[in-house]
Amino acid sequence: MRPSGRLWYPSADIYQTPDGWLVKVELAGVSAEDLEIDIQGNQLYIAGCRRDKTCAVGVSYQQMEITYSRFEKTLEFPASIDGAKLEHNYTDGLLLIYLKKR
Amino acid sequence: MAKNTENTQNTKQEAKLNAPKQFEIAVLPLQNTTLFPETVVPLAVGRERSVKSVEFALSTEEKLIACLTTKTAEVTGNEAKQSDLYTVGTIVNIKRMMRNDGVMQLIVQGVDRIRVVEWTQEQPFLKARVETLPELQVKDLEEVEALKRNIMGLVQEALAMLPQVPPEARMAIMSQNNPVQLSYFLASVLDLGVETEQKMLEADTTDELLSQTHAALAREVEIMQIRSKIATEAQGEMDKSQRDYILRQQMKAIQKELGEDDGEKAEAEQLRERLETADLPEEVRKESERELKRMEQLPQAAPDYHVIRTYLEYVLELPWKKSSEEKLDLNEARKILDEDHYGLEDIKERILESLAVVKLRPDSKSPILCFVGPPGVGKTSLGRSIARALGREFERMSLGGMRDEAELRGHRRTYIGAMPGRIIQSLRRVAVNNPVMMLDEIDKLGNDYRGDPAAALLEILDPQQNNSFRDHYLDLPFDLSKVFFIATANQLQPIPAPLRDRMEIIQLAGYSDAEKLNIAKQYLIARQIKENGLQENQLEITDDAINLLTARYTREAGVRQLERTIGNLARKVALKVAEGNTEKVTITENEIKSYLGVPRFYPEKARDENPAGVATGMAWTEMGGEILFIEATKLPGGSGLTLTGQLGDVMKESVQAARSYLWSHASELGIDPNEIKENGVHVHVPAGAIPKDGPSAGVTMASALASLYTGKKVRSDTSMTGEITLSGLVFPVGGIKEKVLAAHRAGIRRIILPQKNEADVEEIPEDVRKELEIITANRIDDVLNAALESQPSEPVGKNYAIPDMEPHSDAIGESLIAKEK
């Protein structure tokens, strides 16, 4: 993992399930509308942006360690996942993406 | 400080997409730092206005802030005005922020180059409208490629010299393909100075940026090369001294095994310690330290080691600055001199005069006195008394028989067994630099091919030069000017003139019998009683007995034999006392013979009657004075002059002068010139074995010859001295006191002296003078009139008429009967 400009790379786990793949991404604080998921061949591309929504007038930082900016993540699979059924939801701040064989 | 490469293009585009071409943004002034796009840098922000800028930036969603560098390092973030800041800077994204004691620790990453279009706010923090600057343009692809390759080469060179850079970082740098990114990275890593960095930031084309990077990097590499060269050299030196140290430690271990340890280091250490505490003149200290350093580098077994050690010890023991306290009280000094010596009034006066000068001007050059006189008159003990009167140390060295200059001045240290000269040795012994130093027997210095010690003395005894006396061994200047030199001599004449000239000569004559009696009574008897373990009430010697001792058992000008003879008596008495005799022993004149045997000397008595042709003269010897007889006899039919009795040239010539005078004035003196012409004459001066010389027997010769030719006897109660000239004048001579005393001892009561010696008569002790008739003479005629009997005793030679010769009453020298004074 190398730090990059405004890009950051969330960590991800990939599970093989009886009916396909489960991808778990450590992506807390990102709204669903800021999320972009795409499949190409055997690659899964996740990108988006974590925004600092706590900022308001009269509020200031004491410490800042969370990275607020765009992120992207490209995951490779051993086989093509083109045409897989894609579902995602947020559980406890983790983004879960299910890739199911049709 | 790894670098993202793959996503650069992407990022740039997005930044441009996200940011409007022109936008308002908070500004963070930076001192001494220039930020470049894509580089990740930690920043510390502490100043109030800057903190506000950062806080504002953090409160925006993008968390972007514009960093502008101040033109000079002196302007702080709080007071920086717009004019103090460069207009081209970098927008950075704040990645992390921590507060630490009110100081914000930021990690920022450069995003884009910007230019300030318009300042919009100065308080509470700086804000400006900025525009992003376009991507760098490539003008000449080949040139860019060439520069890039060169830069990579330089980077490789630099990395070779930086072993501390971790391999990952090397990989990252070497794999950076984008020359712009590489340049920015190098600029942020290297400390190129604000101006250079700002120029690189403002470069609009890749060509320009790369050529600047290349120049800066080349310079850096060169500096690094020089630095590494210096470092290598320093390292080399360190290695060498370290190696020496280790070897020395090993040597020590070996020496310890051999049982040669301790000492060496300790010795040098001790010497150093002593050197540091000793009170030395600057020049001496420097020289000693140099020698010590040399010694420390030598192994103990080296011969030089011990030479240097001895040398240093010598240097340390010398009294460079140590003087003994002067306690000069003239009354006290007079008392001491009187206590130690009988009589010698005028000499004591001279000494006190010299001491008075020393007292009045303590910094004045010490006088150099020279006592000249016969043995045993107290020259050495006078020196000792002077030291006592001055309260100084006394050191005596005998120069008699010294033939080698090195004895005085030392040998150079190159010679084995070299030692300092006697002067320096004496000073070390007394341990002060102002002793009274007695140079005994200065008239008996020898000299040969090894050098002339008298010449060395010239320097030592010259107050102008001896403040920096250089001993050959020490080779350091020593100040002898505080030393009170006293020389002694028996005779003045063997002392080289330049040496004589440097000294104040004080003549000590011999003592008369009366003086000897007093000295014996006051000093010698008491001292011998003490030395032989007697009590004062156990021995008494009568005056008559002492007189007998001086007359018949000793013959000297001084009192040394007399003291020895008294010591003899004392020992014999001591034997009696030890055997149980408790009564006081009184030795009288008559008992002397039973103690000491028959008298050893028969005084040279005046002869009862001299035949014609014999005259009584007086001679001066080192032992004092003596009378001597001059015998002349005619050799009928012979011719010329025969001289016997070991006469020196001067004395021979003086006989010739006397004869020639008589010959030329024969008729006036009633002499038949044919007597002289036709007869040879023989002059003999007993005792025949003793060499004699000097002109002072001139008048005696003339008297003897005149007596011979005229047939008139020379009065046997008369003795005479004086030099004569061919024209008949009588010149003064020396040693009058000794001569007269000797004549007096011999029973002579009439003395004929040169008129010019009248002053010396005063020196003759009064008791002697009283008994004498002293006649002074100006011309030979005066002498002859006083010396010869008026009538010839018998006819001399052939029958010829001797004209009546009335003594010219006016020609008789004024007779000087000693008067009471």
C-alpha cells in the first residue's frame, strides 16, 4: 500500500461462497450515493469519496487522522465475473458486496 | 518517502476537475521550505494566524490549503504580508493533523502549483484567490530525455555515497520514470535553499525544471564527494591514532609481562606534574615541555630516555627564580666581620662599602671582589663571613688546576656522561640563585688544548653578560647576575688582564708577629681547644710561647701553620687529660721544646757583619717576605759578569744596570774605573736552589757592588729594596709590608725604601714601625750613602789612593723614624 495524492485505498477481504463471491471493504463513513462499483472481466472496481460531513461553522479539529478524499480499489478475481448479480449493503461500517452466479 | 507514480495523471486531472480554475483558498506562509506537488511532507504549525488558516482549511470538505514561501527567512508566519510572500506556491492536501502542546503537526501532500491572482484577506488569516498553473510542457523531447538520464546518473552516484538510505527508498527513486516528479522529489529531499527551490517550483516547462534540477543535483553531488573525501581522511586519521593506541596498549601488556611496567608512564607523569607546579621562566618551560614530550615517546630502554630524564630533573631542581631572603644590616655585618677576623680594618671597610651598595640598590649588579694575599691570611673565611653578613648561602669552588673550559660551562648533552658545569652544579646544591660564590685560587687556572677556563670566567664574571649564562649542558640562559662572586688568589700577576679588570682587587698582606699573637689568642687557641675536645680552663698558652711558635716553629704570612702547631699542642694536652690529668695545663716558652721538639726554623738572622761586597736585601714570596743576601766578589784578571743563584732575566738585567751605573759614575763614587774594567765580577744570591726574579733587588745589587769596589762594608743592620734605573733613580716596588715584617723578624732595624713607597709604610703595624728606622731614597746615591759605612774597612784590591769621601749630608735620605700617630 502506498499513499497517494488524494486517493486512498481501503482494505478489502474476498470470500468464496457456495454461490459466488463476497467482498468485504473497510469503508466506514461513505454514503451510498458517493459510491461507484463497476465490473470488467475478472476485475471489480470500487471508487468513491469519503466526505467530512461533521464540518460545520464553530466546529474545529483537535486531531485529524481519517482520510477524507477520494478512494478507489480494484480487486482481481481468478475467473471472470462478468454478468454476476451484484448486491451491496452496509453492516457495522463495512461495505459488503455479494457477487452471485446467475 | 515513496512516491505514487501510476496515478499521477489521474490525480491531476481530478484535481483540476474538482477545483475551479480560480478559487479562494486559505494561505499558509512557510519559512525556509518550499512544497512541491506530489511530495508528502510533515509540517509543524504553531503561529496563531497560521493555525487559523489550517483550521479553516480543515473545516472545508477538500482540506486543501495554499502554501506560499516567504521571501526571507526572518519574516514569521504571523506577520508575513502579501509582499513578503512569493506568488507561486503549492496547494496541499492535509492528510493528518495532530495537536501537540498547541503546535499542529501536519502531514500534507502537494497537489498542484498555484499562482496568487488576488489577495482577499489578511486577518485573522491570509486568504487569496488563486489559479492553478498548467501542467509542465515538454519543449524538446530529446533534451528532456538527455537531462533525465544525466539526472538519473547523478542520483545513482549520490546514492552510492549514501549508505544509510534504505533499499526500498532506492528502489522507489530509481523506478521513478516521471522526470518532473523525480525533480520535485529531489528538490524536497535536498536542502537546496529557498531561492533555488522556488525557481524550480516556478519552472513552466519540463526542460527548464530538469536543467535546474540537474545543476542543483550536480552541485550537491560534488559537495557530497568533497564531504565524503574529508570524512574518509578524518576516518583515516582516526584509524591511525586508534591503531597506535591499540599497539601501545599491547606494548604495555608485553612490558607488564616482562616486568618492565610501572615507572615509565609514572615517571613522565611525575615529571609533568613537577613541571606544571615549578616556577620556571617561559623559555625554560617551553624547552622542558618539548623534552618531556620527546621522552614520553621513547621506550624506557632507549639511552636517550635517561639522558632526557636526568636533564629534566636538573632543570627542575635549579633555582631559576628562587632567591634567599636578604637580611642586610650593616652594623650586623660589621659585627660579623669583626667577630670572624682580627685586624684587616681597611679590608673590612672595603667589604662594607660594597655591601652598602648592595643594600641601597638591591637590583644592582653584585660586585665581584677578588682577595689577593698569601695563604692562610683568611681570604676564604672572609668570603664565608660576607655570606653570613648578607644572610646568603655560601658556595666555594676551587679553580686551582682547572684546565678544561667544560668544567665551568658543562658538556653538550650529545656526549655520554655529560654534566653541567661547576657553576650550575653549585647553584643546584645551594638551591637559591643568589649565593655568595667563592672562586678559590683563581690565579691557578690552567689552560691547554681543551680550552681556557679563564676565558669562560670572563663571561661568568661580567655583570653585563652573566644574566644569561648558557651552560652547554642546559643550553638555557641562567641569570647569574644575583650571584655575589668572590675570587681569591695568592698572586695577581698570573691572572689574565681582562679577568683582573672585571674584579675589584683587595690585597691582603701577611700578618705581623704581633697580629699573629692576637689572632692566636682570640681565635686559634679557643678553636683548637674546642676541636680537640678540651675545656677552656684546661689549656693555656702564654704569649711568649705563642711568639716562639710563630718565630721558630712556623714560617708563613698567614696563620695556618700556627694553628696547626697550636692544634698539636692541644692534642698532646688532650692526651694528658684523657689519661686523667685534671689540672690546668699552662704551656710556657720553655716548655714548648718538650712538646714540639727542637725548633724547626732558624730565622734568617741578619748577619753580624757583612764583608765588603755583601748587602742585605728583602724579597717578597707567596709565603710572605724574606731577607736575602747578595754577595759580590771580584775575579781578578777575569772579565764580564757572572751571575749565579737561579736569577731570572729581570734580576740579571738589574745587576747589569747596577754595574753599568757604578761604572759610569765611578769617579763620583770614588771607584777606580780600571777596577771594574780589569776585573770580572761574580754575583751570587743564596739560597742557590731557589729561583729568584724581579727588579726589586736593584738597590741591593748596587749597594753590594759599590761596597765591593769601594771596600766600604754595607751596614749589617740595614736592609733595602727598590728598583733602579740606569740613570740612578730608585723606583717603587711592591710587597713592602711583608718585606719589612720579614726584615724586622730577622733583626734588621734599618730599612731603606724607595721614596715613592712612603705611603706603604702606613700599612706596617705600629708596634713594628716603632722599632725601625726607615730611610727613603730617591736616587742610588741616597741608598749608597745610607747603606755603606763611611770608611773602608781594609784596603781593597791594588794599592791605589782612595779619595776621601765625605758623605754628602744633603744626600742622605730623609730618615723616617716611625712616629706615633
